[in-house]
Amino acid sequence: MKFRRPTSSTSVVLVVQNLPVPFDRRVWLEATTLREAGYNVTCVCPKAKGFDLSYEVFEGIEIHRYSLPIEASGPLGFVAEFIWCFIRTTMKVSRIAIESGIDILHVCNPPETYFPLGWVIRAFGRKFLFDHHDLSPEMFDAKLDAAQLAENSQATNPGDPRQLNWKNRVLRRGLLWCERMTFAAANVVITTNESHKSVATGRGKKREEDVVIVRSGPDLERLAPTEPEPHWRQDSKFMVVYLGEICEQDGVDHLIRAIKHIQDHHLLHNIRCVLVGGGPHQPVVKQYAEELGLGDVCHFTGRVSDELLCEILSSADIGVDPDPLTPWSDQSTMNKIMEYMFFELPIVSYALTEAKVSAGDAALFVEPNNEEALADGIVELLYDPDRRRDMGKIGRGRIENELSWEHSKPHLLRAYRQLANQ
């Protein structure tokens, strides 16, 4: 295959499998930042509801999408999906390479299955950048732990690989191997926080100078608070919100049980919980809320537009991050926390390492995995409007002064300058 060098600006192909663009906010902010800096950017991603065009140009960026013929379920389903996505992505990237040329291949995880493309790109003298969003082995453990708990399995030490059956041990070793190969193939790694960087320099064996932290943060120009819309509360005095894709490991069932505890033990019934986001586990959690008698209290919106998102977050009293403590969640920066802070929402969260780094005094941290403590924290803030207001201002200040995407742009561009110098 002949890789034609672009005749003008540096050509970047940005590959993401987890979500389509521009729905994936971090990836789209990266793409638009690079375009503004003079790079010629093309994205390759799967299709999804509302993002079903095979090709379009949006905000000056070419987007190539492919169909997903299956809805992955279970380990074998995900393996099949990974193989399909790899084949379709390879076809798209090869066509772009032949027709337009590629200087830099920028690949986001999960999964870490695109390292063969990285080695091919490097063989032709081009550069490979690994965008390290998630800890796939730890996420695999967290998903299994969540599934076991849902089946009332007695997991004595969640996250301990020794508890896995032989099939899951093989899959976990495969994830670790793919991660190692991806780190090895990458010229430069960008990652979201210090915890992830330690993984890259530790088990990934990358040099310190080849790993650049590019934190996720909201774009102050794309989102804007609005006037509260009372219809989101209906007749309730208080409104709490959850934002994010709903997967097994995200702990949204913890929030549902916390709301139940608030009603049964705190006798607080004038509360409404709005859950914003889709995800494979959303129908299960929605049904669970109905089984607990919370069908009228918990409202599931599915994925929403930016306009509706701004409206909902501007109308809420509290943002909740119910991610239970696992090795995955403890080391992950959750985008929902940043967006709560942007909208001056005080946060209730389990006490997780990176959540503390992000939110600081903008959050009330409670004992991990204790749903009653989560409920108590929500009630404590609901009955203290002055504290809520002060926490909201602290959070907004942290976003404006430290954590917005504007502060991450220079680090992304520095990583690209490092690529040019290698």
C-alpha cells in the first residue's frame, strides 16, 4: 500500500470506536482544536442513532462512519465487535491513506486493538499517537464485578483477577497484551490524568517525556447555562441529575437505591431524579427503577442534544456521580463531574482518588459503595441551599481557572509538536 504524503498541511486521521463523533465530546474537542491549529483532520468512527451518515463534513472535519451489524453482549460478542470494527476501520483508513495521505494516526481507546495499524503507519515513516481514555483491563474487571453483584454472587475481593474463571482470565490477559502492544507501537501517548500516566510509564513502559496529560474538560464556548425549566421538576421541590452513558460498571443502580432510601428513610418524597444518557445498561436500570416503585420519580431521557443538556443541568439542584469504588473508577476522570461543575452544580460522589482531584471542594464525598451514605449526602445538600451555592461557585471557578478545555489545548498541541520532533 502506498501512503501518499499530503501536499499542504499535516494530515491527521483520528480513530474512535467507543462513540461516534461529534457525540464523543472529548474526541470532537481534540479534532476541532487540531483543525484550528492548521491540521487537516479526518475522523473514522462507528454509526449510531442520530449519527448514521457514512460520510459528512462537519465544522470543516471529514467524518467517515461504518455500520455496526451486531449489538455486542458478553465477552464473545465484544470480541466479534472488535474484529468487525478493526476490519471496517482498516478499510476506511487505507482508503484515506491512498486518496489523501496520512501523516499522523491518532487512535483512541477503548479498545486497544489498532496497534497493527500503528506499526504499518510507522513502517511508512508516519507517526502513531495513542489517546489513552480508559483502563481496559480494570474496566473489564469492573464490568464483571457489577454483573456478579447483580446476580448476588459473593465476590470476596472485587477486582481481584484471581477470582476470574479461566475464560475471563484469558480475556483479561488478552486485554493486557493489547494494551502493551499499543503502548509499544505509539510514538507519543496522551492520557487524561496522573493515574493513567503512571500506568503508561509503569506497565506500558513508556518514557516519561513521551506521555502527555491532556485532561478532559468542557468547552466554555459550546455549552452555556440557561434559565431553569420548571417542567423538568414537574411538581417536585428538589431535582438531582445523573449524566453519562449507563453501563454495568457505572453504578447507576446505586443511585436508584439511594433515591429509594431517601423516600423510605428520610421520608422525602418531593424529589425528582433525571438520568441523562443512553448506554447498553439503561433499559435494565430503568426497569429496575420501576420495580422499586420509582417509575414516576426517576426520569430517563436517553441521549439528548446539547441544548437540552444545558437546559437540564441548569434546572437541577445536585449532580450525582454514583460510580462505585473499583480500581477502574478510582483512577478515572469522569467527564460528568466536569460538566456538573461547569453548570455550578454541587456534587455528591463516592470518595474516589481522581474524583477528588477533579472536584475538590465542589463535591461532598461519602463512604465508597455505601448507598445509604450516598442518600444521606444528597439529603444533606438538598437542605442546605447556601452550601450548595458556595460549592457551585467553587466548581465553576475551578473549571474557568484550571480545568476547561481551553487549559488542555496547549498540552494537546505540545504532544503533536513532540511527534513532529521524533
